[in-house]
Amino acid sequence: MASSKPFAVLLSPDVKEAVKAVKEAVSQRKTILVIGNCWVHYRGRASSKLKPGERILIIKEDGSLLVHRSVGYEPVNWQPPGCIFHTQLKNNVLEIHAVRQKPAESVKVFFDKIHMVSALSLVDAGEFSLYASEEDMQKAILLEPSLVEEGFTPMSYEKKVEPGFVDVYGVDKDGNFVVVEIKRKTAGNEAVLQLARYVDAIKSRVNREVRGILVAPNIAKGVQSLLATLELDFKALHPKKCAGILKRSETRKLETFFEK
Amino acid sequence: MASSKPFAVLLSPDVKEAVKAVKEAVSQRKTILVIGNCWVHYRGRASSKLKPGERILIIKEDGSLLVHRSVGYEPVNWQPPGCIFHTQLKNNVLEIHAVRQKPAESVKVFFDKIHMVSALSLVDAGEFSLYASEEDMQKAILLEPSLVEEGFTPMSYEKKVEPGFVDVYGVDKDGNFVVVEIKRKTAGNEAVLQLARYVDAIKSRVNREVRGILVAPNIAKGVQSLLATLELDFKALHPKKCAGILKRSETRKLETFFEK
């Protein structure tokens, strides 16, 4: 394959041609696709064997590796970025070894029949932005209450308390009531005063300690002193983190099989 | 692309050709690769936007979707199996919508320049087998002690106790000492007697209740009665599950960015 091309494809190469193309593409740190009949051995924290079948192998510029079957959202085998690759021809089989040192683990992919080898120089500077609403943050906290603090246990949410609705309401590890007010952007004095009103409203009804925790990615200048005066707490939490937790919680449900 | 071919490739198609090829391949439930310049919108539990760049889109036979950049072991956007796909041509752009109902979420991928469309019928019946050693199981238990039981807290492992080494040693939620004996295969009476010897050895040294828990994928016939006689517990745990936990624990460390 011409090394200067941003997109080179070999269709139905013989094994020898494929070895040459993969070697060249690895040395040039290209993104590589190999589609064909392969089997895979993994040895590391545990070990696995994948018997022969037609799959898609992806090697990325950063030295990560993925083996994808025709079904399943997750790769059947993979290595994170930073692998060292060894490519060789052995008994008319293309062998690609992806090796990591820490922890020591290796994935070996063996191809005996190859539909395609492709070497890509992907130009990609596009920014990825993720948005999560205050409702998303609330859901994430209900899923992982330790986002607020260790030992926090939510009891309800959207609890009606004059003058409005409390985002999350629960108890801390010492049994105190906790009112959580969530903001997805930098929180100002207004958010603190809103939280204080909820705390006061609940204090007037129960004879127990009531704490208020403001949850937001950060607070505006000067807000810390108002929090201190009103004896309220602040917990930094980014909406992006919440979005990740929500997505992962859903993904986990899908993980009925354990890969690699 | 000829629908009967197990492996069809269109190189540098115009957008209209690409739309036709993707539509056809989706209707035939093929595995589809689209490589080109694209941007991606996601809307669901949270929402995200990925600005234009060259990427690899994979649609699988089971209706899952992955968008891979040239770096990063994880896809930047994805949908799990079971999506409904809508493919259309709009303003000379190839639009692929992958929609799920529960939870409601959609990924929209827009291509304005396409290097390749490939439709694959991958033949793959190869079995995937995963092996984990007793040491792997021990590590998994130290990472996730609730694998043994809720409230279990490990204190040490490979603790020397005549007549050998205790796999994992800890306390349960009521403060009792707990000795855990791990077997990666069906446990027989021999494993139970080994555990009993450790429990007795520790009982002779402490003046607290000492429990013994045998952890194995399953127990042989007749072993339950010996466990009952000796007042020892059994917890079913498969080495495969442990291997998954170990792999995931390592993967989690890599997840500094939250996708989708």
C-alpha cells in the first residue's frame, strides 16, 4: 500500500501481502482495519481463547486494539492504548501480537484468511461536548449517593417543601437530615439562599439536625463566605461526570457476558 | 453493492450511492462499516455533540452502533443492540439515525464525505472461553468483597495459619471472623475439610465466632450435608465473573473521559 495515501485498501490479499501491509501501517502509526477469519488468545489478569470466525480487528494510532464480532456492542477482545505490536508470518498465518507491560498482558490475533486490510490516516480534530441537565445530575445522585458524600442515603426527591421542591432529600451517615440543592452551572448566592430556605422550612417541622448541601460544578467568587455564615456545605460535581454515570449504569445492565 | 456477496466494498462513493448501500445493508441485517467525515448528535439520558472529523462507524447485525475515532479504546458514541435505523439523504449528507425506545435515545450520524462503505456477512460461530485462576478469584474478592456476602470486609489474604495459607480472611457485618476458601472448580468434601481445618486453627487462637465460607462455582453431590454438619457456608462464584470484574476494574481506571 502506498504509504502517502490517507486511505489505502487491500481487498482479499494473500497472507503474505497482508503481513507486509499491517507491518507498514503499524510502523506509520495508522489506524488499521483487518477483516477476515481469525482466532484470538489473551493472557493477562485472566486468560481467554476465541475460536475461529470472521471478525473486524481495529488497531488505533494510540496503540489500542479491538476485536469486534458481528454482534454485541462490546469488543470480544481488546487492549487499551499503549500497546507494542509484533506482526509476523508463521505457517501462512498473519499473527498480530499486542503487548502491554503494566499489567503484563498480551492479545494475539491469528488470521488465516483476509477479506480486507485498510490503513487509514483519519483527520479528526472535532470536539466532543456532553451536556447533562440538573435532572440528569439528580438521577446520577440517586444512583450513586456517594457523589454527595460517603454514607449519604437518599429518601426522596422532588419533595414538596414550601417554597418549592427539594432536589434530593436524605440522611447522612450520622442520621442527620440532608437537603441537596443541585445546579448544573456555577452556583451563586441565589442558589445558597434557595437552599437555606429549604433547610429552614424542614428544620421548622422536625426536631433533628438538618444539613444543606449545595451540589454544583463550582461556586462563584464570594459564595464560600455566605455558605460558611449559613452553615451550609458545598460539594463539587460536574454534569459531565453525572452523564457518564448514567450512561454506564445503563451499560452495566447489558453486561451479561464478561469479555476477554 | 451485490446483495449476495458476503463482502461488498464501495470505495469513495458519492453520498447518494452511500445512502443506497447503507439502506440496503441495513435491510439485510449485515454488519456495516462506513468510514468518512462525519458529525454526531446524541440525545437520551444526557445529550452530546461531536463536531466533524474522520471516523469509523460500525453497525452490527444485532442493531448496535459504534463510532470510533482514531484514538481511544472506547467508542466516542454508541448504541446497544436493538436499534431501529433510519437512513436518508438530506442536503447531500448521509444521515443515519439509530433509535431506541427504552430508554428513549437516539444517535444521529451525518456523513458529508465517504471513503468507504462496506457491507459484511461475517460467519462467526467461534466459541469464546475465559479462564480465571484461584488467584484471580481472590483478587476479584479483594476488589469486590460483596462477592462473598454483603458487609464482608477483608483484612488479609494468604494469611499463614497451620496447616497452610488462608485464601482471604476478614470480618462479616456482625463482626465475626470469616475464613474464605476459594476453588475455581466444583468443590468436593476435600475442600470443605480443608476449610474446616483453617476455621478450627483460628478458633483455637481467638475468642470470637469464626465462620468459614467456601467459594466455588458449585459443589459436588453430597457436599452440602458435610457443610451443614460442620456449620460452614457456601457461596457460588464463577471464575468467569471474577475475570470480568478484574478486567473492568482496570478499564475503569482508564475512563478519565465520559463518553456519549
